[in-house]
Amino acid sequence: MTDQTTINELAVELDQALLTAKPVARISDRHPDFTIDDAYAVSLGLLERRKARGEKLVGKKIGLTAEAIQKALGIDEPDFGFLTDAMESANGSNVSLDGRFIVPMLEVEIAFVLSHDLPTSGVTAEQVLEATEYVMPCFELVDTRFGTMQITIVDTVADNASSVGYVLGDRRTDPRTLDLAEVRCTLSRNGEPMHEGLGAVVMGSPANSVAWLANRLGEYGVRLEAGDVVLPGAMAPFAPIEAGDHYQATFSDLGSVQISFR
């Protein structure tokens, strides 16, 4: 385990990079012996700094659910990060890129909002569905404090799993009324179809992904709680973001979500 002083210093560094949108050198280059547990310690330290500034923890997110990405990074499981209230943008809003993003991208997901707490071990997809109040269309805004997406697993884990924001659609749906694995979405950029996605891409079903997260978080003394927003992973490839872009994702049975950038 890396010493606590180094963990704290890296959390401060990433926090400043988040506030200033100025990239820093990759942790994996400077600390070749850094472990995933070290990286999660940095992520938790970063979260504590944000909470100390007044941000409220409102949920959790999962990343790297696609098998191809896991193979590229040499890992065999997803990673996770945290959502705060300061990270949310309203559906249909026009978000400024200036001074906030470094390498901005967008993902399409199905967000879960929980009605009650989940256990910290042995959680199943069925328990996830029972604990979910509703699901919603969602964009996750992705970025990196390292100035490049050519990063390793410890870099992205330390950097809050590369998550900087999210947008929720307006329609709320009981997940027990549909097959989440069969939900389809179409992502359009400036009115032109760009990507198509399927719920089954996310670990067979987004509910499986949330169950994995509940069990993995439990290993770090963290749980999924009532009221949490949970992002289970991308249904389609990353999409780049540039000023002037307007994105809309339309989901079968779930409605749509949209956002613009300036």
C-alpha cells in the first residue's frame, strides 16, 4: 500500500486539476507500483475534499463495463466513482465547456434511483430491481485530469472513474415493467444519428452492473443507499464533445434526454 502522504497529495492534485481544468501527469507514470486499492484511496480522498467544499454525495457510477475496454486495460472487472449534486446538469441545458473540461466526452446510460438501501454483499440483480424506485434516460459526462484517454486502470480509478457530470431525462419508469437488457437507444449529434445501444451490452443487463457495484462498494465500507442515483455503465461508445454540439438520446420505453454545449 502506498503511504498516506502520497495518497493525500494525489487527491489534492486531482482536486485542483478538477477545479482549474489543467491536466496533470499520469499517476501510473510517476508511481509504477500503484495498486487499484491505492487508486480507490485517492478517489475517496478526492470525494472528501469535494464534500468539504459543500458538495453533497448523491450517488455512484460504474465504468469500464465493456469487455473490450477491460481487455485493453488488462483488467477483469469494472471500476466505480461517485456522483455529487454539483455534477448534475438539467435535461436540455446548455453547458459551457470553458474552464471546466479537458478532454470532454459523453456516454448514454440508464440511470437507477433507489428507493431503499442495498446490502453490501451477496446482492443480486433481482434485489436491485426491488430496491429501485425508477429508472431514467441519462447522459454521463466523461473527462480526464490527465489530458489524454491513454491511461491505465489506476489513473481512471483515482480520477473518480473519469466522471465529471451527468444529465437525467424527465421520464421515470418502473424497471420491473420492462426487460432492461432489451432497452435500445439511439444517440444523435446535431440531429444526425451517431450510435445505437442496447441494455444487454452492460454486463448482460444494467441491473447486473448495479448488483456488482453494491458488492464491490461493500469491500470499501460504502453502500448503495435509498435516494442514490446509480449510473451502471455505457450502452454505446463514447461520443466526443465540442462547443456547438447538441446531443439527444432516445430510448425505447424510457423516453429521451438531451444536452447542448457552448
